[in-house]
Amino acid sequence: MNENYPSVRANSAQPPASIEIKMKPDVWGATDKGRQREGNEDAIFPHSGTDGFTPNEQHLAHKGQLLIVADGVGGARAGSQASQWAIRVAVETYYDLPGNDLGTNLKKAIEKANLSLFQYLQSTGDREAGSTMVAAVVHANQLYVANVGDSRAYLIRGGQVTRLTQDHTLAQRKYEQGLIRADQVDTDPDSSVLTRSMGAGPTVNVDLFEPIPLYPGDVVLLCSDGLSNMVADETIARIAAAHPPRRAAERLITAANKNGGVDNISVVIARVGGAPPALTGGGWAEKLSALANWQKAVLIGLATLSVIVFCALAGWLGKDLLGGGNNGRKAPTAVASSPTAPPSGSATTPLPTTANATPTPAVTTPSDATGQPVMATATLLPTHTPTSTPTPLPPDADKDGIPDARDQCPNDPGPPQTNGCPDQDGDGVRDADDRCPDEFGLPELEGCPQSDRDGDGVWDYLDGCPEVPGPKENNGCPTGGGDGGGGGGSSTEPTARPE
């Protein structure tokens, strides 16, 4: 559940021209098989180490830098081939598509990769295989994000981390239906069961999010669940913000392996505007934790010896100043003065009392208009308590509780699971994309129920003749009959990751 999601898109305006990003982002990606898997089913772009299309400077100038993480499903060999196949087709398709609508092009590229992967898996017989995919495009001062499955995208800005994507898992669906709490989603037994994946059918529902303005210093991070399940979001943000992309990727993989490394681990990082603002070499805590035990023991011994020497010197100096070393002369005795009693019969005015400690008001770190933290200057604290001004709620034209900035149907009320668009049957597929808007169905079946009334092996939503049995090659209609509607294809149950 992404509770910070609205805040990132609350200001959809373009960044001022004075801070528009002109330079190419610093990008790096890395993947590791982890500590418990025999092979690596993940694939990434760029730096995936596989042959394929490489965009040139002209491609990057017009279409931006594409970032992808894909997590294969179906076993070491099949899963690895599925994720690499999906990435190769998505990259080639994206940079070949015409037009300047980068978000639409990104979605089309993923849809094309899904169809190609589905056909490939059908031809090889690996029909249980598939892949997740999270993809992002960084172009000028805009970020475009799309995903299928449970690989994630994060935006790290000013020390704050925002998850940009929503997992397509059975646990997430249970939360949306009110069956479990938000804090139970990641630990639910169904958190590894995918409700949407690449290659499961000829079509797939791709989540495409509103473009996000980027500012210098922003960090975009994509990862597989092998990282997000092992390392907390806040730790991911801290490491990614404190190091250049290559070093950050190495440290994140190390952290995931240190916490168990139960799955393949992949991460792609893009830093906008150059090197990290500070602490590129890591903080003192990280440096101390990297020392060997004997080095730590030496440091502790030296620190203890320094304290003993300091206390001895302080005691000797104090003794000398107070008379311990003044050749027998006594140190002056401090006499506390008492207030003089008032004359008899005069009015007594009580002396004012002074508190032992004055509480210091809490100081919050100021920020500029872009949300970036601003270093505080040596300004005296105000003598009064400022009155807080309530933050106005973001616009919500259709009053459905979803801000217009992330409402895909801002004038037509709908639930959160369909991004604010109407969903008449409540199956999580908006009516505009639902082939069966009056029946509760599955997203991977385009909102239709998984039924086969005539028992011919063709799901009703793809069956041109759902009441009369017929072969698949004739769209479920008897040979020579039927309207041919729906086309060929197949669908699967939600896909469980192999343990």
C-alpha cells in the first residue's frame, strides 16, 4: 500500500526552467542470484549483461533512458529465458515506436513484450513460465512508470521514499477486499502469489501511472522482490541516497544477502543531476560496522586509555587549582551569601524563582517549494509559538476520495483499486477495460469469470460460441460456424512463485 503516492504527484506542474534537467542521468544496475537459489531468473536493463538492442545517443535524446527489472517465474532455466525475452522485446519496441507520448509508448512496449513472450512460451511448451516487469523512462524532467507483477519502483527525494507501484499479488487483492490489514500484506502467505504476470495470456493489464516531475537530486530505483522482501523501504532509500548508483546497487545486494538472500536480487538505479549530496563514502556507523573484530577491540582499548589519561590529567589540574599543589596554602573557601532579612514591619516581596531548565521548542527542517530540505541558518528562535496553517486537501472533482492528480477518471467516481475509474462488478478491472463489466472476473481474463459453459476447453470470454462446443482453432465454434469473436489464446490461474 503506497500511502505517500498522492504527495509525489500533488504538484503536476513542470519544474521551473531554471532547474530543468538537461544532463543524462547517472544509471547503474546489478543482479545477483542470492544465497539460496541455484540460478538467477531475474533480468535488468541496462547493464543486464545480455546481448540485445542498445539505444544510441539519438534514441536517448528523443525517447529518454529506459530502465527495466523483470523477475522470471517457472524455474531457473524457463524463468531466466522468460525475463530476458520480455526485456529484449520491450526495449526494442519502445525505442522503435514513433510519437512523443512516452507513457503510451512504454505501455505499448510492455503489451507487445507480453504477447511475444506468450507466443514464445506456447511454442516451447513452458506454459507455466512467465515474468514480472517494472519499467521506467527518465526523459528531461519527467518520469514515466509502468508495471506488471510485484517488482517495484521507488522515488527517493529529500531523504523521503515513495513507492510508485502497487504489487499485483493475491495478498494485495485480499487487502483491497478488506480481508486483511495493510500491515499484513507483506507477511501474508499469498504475498508471493501473482494475480498478474507477463506471458500468462495474449493480453495483460498494464498499470501506467501519471508522469512525475523530476528535480536534481532525485533517485529512481527499480527492484525485484528479492530486494524489497529482504530490506526495508527506509533502508533502501538511505543507501540509495547516500551513494552513487553503482556503489548503492552493490550495498543493497549485500544487505539483502546479509538478511537471508532467499531470492534473486536485482536493482536498477538512476540518479538525476549527478553525484549524491553528501556522505558518498558512507557514514561512521557503516564504516565501524565494516571493521574486523580485532580492529574494533583496538579502537575500544585506545578510547578507554584516552579516557583514563584525560581523567588523570583533569584530576591533577583540579587538585593544583584547588590547593592540592600550592605549597601548603589553603584554597579560598566559597561562602554562600544569604539574602538580608527585611527590616521589621516592612512589606516582604517574594523573590522570583528561576526554572532549572527551559524546554527547547522542537525545530523542524525547513524545505523549499520543491520539497527539498533547506539547511537552517543561525537565526534566533522566535519568542512566540507560530500558528500552524492546515494543509488544504488536493482537488477531487468526482468526490471519490482519490485526488485528481492520480485519478484516471477524475469526473467519474470509482474505487482505489481501479485508480478512480468505475468498476461496476467490483473485480478490480475498470469498466472501460472490462469485457464482462456485469460479472466478477479476473484481471488476467480481462474482467471475465473463468468459466467454460460448453466444456470445449475455450474460456467463455474468448469463445465465439460459448453455448456450443467447438475447437480452439475455430475460436470455440463448431467447424464452419461461429462469428470468430474473441480470438485465440489461453489463460492461467494466479501464478505461485516456486519456493
